Amino acid sequence: MEHKIPQLPYNKNALAPYVSSETLEYHYEKHHRAYVAKLNALIQGTDFEAMNLIDIILSSSGPIFNNAAQHWNHTFFWGCLRPPNGAGPSQKFVELLRGNFGGLEEFKTQFGEAALANFGSGWTWLVQNENGSLEILNTSNADNPLRHEQHPLLTLDVWEHAYYIDYRNSRPNFVNAFWQLANWEFVEANLSRKQPKWARMPGQTEQRSSTRLPH
Ligand code: FE2
């Protein structure tokens, strides 16, 4: 079963000036594409070849896990971005953030602090726990909330390859720019998925061998 890279849900120049087309040229076309190619090569002739991406993530380790999870993480990350349009979250979601973090600005501050504290390469997530509460979570390298039975709503890629072209070594500037691109509609749609939420790709209605982004 061959895994395929999903189409970006926007043009490569649509996130400028916050994320440049050059960054997407490297991040999507080279980094993400390489994870998918490596995954396909690694699973050839193994039991993983017949599994869908989520099952591989939940049952593998080492290079197969790393490439499978990076494929999923990046697919999810592209969905978390949209061209800058100034739109914020709905009032209902702001209320939810208020209950969990004190408010929208407080959430952004806490999420940003976590992203800056995430040492080395990794991902910063907003996740929903089984009891419905929201939590900010840092993972390292390819690790993701699916492995921890937590349901991801939002993620920020804090690997240096995500921002080095546009912001050099300034992760804080990248984190600030991220809020101009956050796709709150995507985040809120993730919230309403049926349980077990963590076991599906956003927009996925059945088991499939490749992933796609919601539109
Ligand atoms: Fe990345």
C-alpha cells in the first residue's frame, strides 16, 4: 500500500509574508515528501505494508514510526494553517479557551511559551483529553498525541526546518507569525469529531491507506 503526500490546501505563496513560498518549497516538497518516500521504502515487504497510517503510528517504532508520524504530523500541520485573513476563533471556542487557559490571549501566551521551551526538534500541540479538557502538549522529534491517546486540535512544527529560511534561528518570531496563519475553523472542526477522536485523521470517515486534508 503506497502512502501519498496530500495536496497543500493553499498555494505555496498564500501564507506570505508569514511563511514564504521558499519555506513551503523546502518544508512540503522536500521534507514532507521525503518522509513519505522513506516510509514507503521502509515498509516494503513488512507487515506494515498492509496497514493504514494510523495503525502504523500506533504499532511501530524506530525509523518506520519516525517517518509515519512525521507524515501524519505534517499533514495535520498544513491543515492548521490558512492564508492570513485576520479571522479569530468563534465566540464558543474562545469561551472554551477561557475555561481552560483564562482566555484567547492567555492561551496564545502559554502555547508560545511551550513552543519556545520545546528543546530541539519537536511539535507543540493543543490537545483534547478524554474528559473534554484542553491541554498544551510538547512532543519531541516525531512523537505525537496519537501515541498518548490524546486528540490533537492544533499543532505547530517547531523543527528548525519550519522557520529557518524566514526567521533564521528566531523561533519566537515564527511563533508570533503563526497566529496570523492559525486555521481556527480547522481547529474547531477537530473538536467536534466523534470518539475515539485521536484514532482518525481529520476528515477521515473510514480506514484508508493514505491521508488527505479536509477542505
Ligand atoms: Fe516540519
